[in-house]
Amino acid sequence: MDKIPAIQSKIREIRNQKVILDADLAALYGVETKRLKEAVRRNIARFPEDFMFELSEEESESLRTQFASSKKRGGSRYHSFAFTEQGVAMLSGVLNTPRAIEVNIGIMRAFVLMRQYALSHKDLTHKLKELEKQYDQQFSDVYEAINYLLAKDREEIEFRERKKIGYIKNG
């Protein structure tokens, strides 16, 4: 369980999907990124687009600038693969070492925890919005009453005859 926070930090959101990049997975599995990609390419039929996708030039550049992960020279010549939760599960069939199995179990647990958190967060947000609507109506009624009273007071003050102050010049 103590590996889960480290794994969660590797989960990113790209194309509105929670994914882990190939380099991060390779580091977790203790293999070279190149070897992980080779295994995936040999079994590409197991990885449809909703399991794994290759980052575009713009996405790769955005990640590079965001995390300063690679310089213009050096680094990978190819764009990273991004694996969804299903793609990571499929990797367990492709990379069948004891370490890969152990890491996959941790990754699945991390995804589940994140999903549970997101659902509880969504429920809490929904409840807060309901309360906000309820109290917004009550407060808008109070604000309307206060504004009415303030407006009424202003009208009364404007229409009252004011006592003149100052010198009156006699004729």
C-alpha cells in the first residue's frame, strides 16, 4: 500500500483520461522504456486506442515544457505512449514478471482509490450545490427585502423638506 502515493503521482490527465506514460511505467517495472514499447508493439492488437494511445507532437511538447523532462537534443525520438487503466491491466499479460505483476496490482489499486476519491468529491460537490441553491434563494429574499427598505428610506429622505442652513440676504 505504501507504493500507491508514488504511483498516483505518475497518473496524469491527458485527453480527459487518467493515464500513465510509458517512461513512468518502465521505471515502475524496472525495465527500459524502449523494451516496454517493443513488448507493446509486438502485441499491438491487445492495445486499442481506449487502452493506449501515442501522444501528439503538441502533447509531447507540452509535457516537455511542463516537466522539463527532455531537452531538444537527446531524449526520445518517438512520442510517449499513454496507458489508460485498461491498458495497464493489459500490460500484465504482456509483461509477465513477478515485479510487473506486483506493480500492476499497485497501479490498479491507485486507479481505484483515485476513482473512489473522485466519486466522493463529486457527491460532495453536488450536495454543496444543492445547499447553495437553497440558501441562495433564502438570501436573495433577504437581500431583496433589505434593498426595498433602503430604497424606501432614500425616497423618504429625498422628499422630506430640509431645513435651510446659511445666511439669508435681506433685500
